[in-house]
Amino acid sequence: MKALISDLFLLLGSFFILAAAVGVLRFPDFYTRLHASTKLVTLGGIGVFVAAALDFGTPLAVSRMVLITAFFFLTAPLSAYMIARSGYLRGLPFYREAGSVDEWDACGAQVGVDDEP
């Protein structure tokens, strides 16, 4: 029974990682690709880590997997935020479709410390 649950978590994690790969290939711009790779790989990694913890089964392995999962869950979205922020500050354009709504005209606007109010 434990092996079946472990296999289900591994399958679920692998599905999320595959969906992230498809998202990186199919999405149109830097920001949406970064979103797909970060969110889905984080969920997939957690599924794989839970499967590994269940498969090993020893308390030492489970505690290590819990620490690795917590570190991964905290650092992956934060690093994606910093990468997206640097892309925004460099002026990478957003994807716009016909009929996109940008009420503040903020897409791609440069924000810097040298700007005057």
C-alpha cells in the first residue's frame, strides 16, 4: 500500500514537471514561461520529494526530505520573483493580445531610482 501511494505521488510530481516543460515551450513571453517553470516545477518537486520520503521510510530520510521540500518551496518562487523583477527592470516586453486591457499603461514601463516625480 505504501508503494502505491509513493508511486501516485511520483506520478503526480512527474505530471506537473511535464506540464511545466510544455508551458515553457508553448507560452509566448519571458514572464509566462517563468511562471510556468516556477509554479509547476515547485509542485512537481514537492510530489517527487514526498514520494522519495515515503519510499525510503526511515525517520532520518523523511526528516531530510521535509527539510529539502521546505527549502525548495521557499527558494524557487523567490528566485523566480527576482528573475522576473530583473527582466522587468531591463524592459523586457510583455505579451499583448488584441484587446488586452492595461488600464494604467504600466506594461513595460521603466521604473528606476533616477526618475523624477
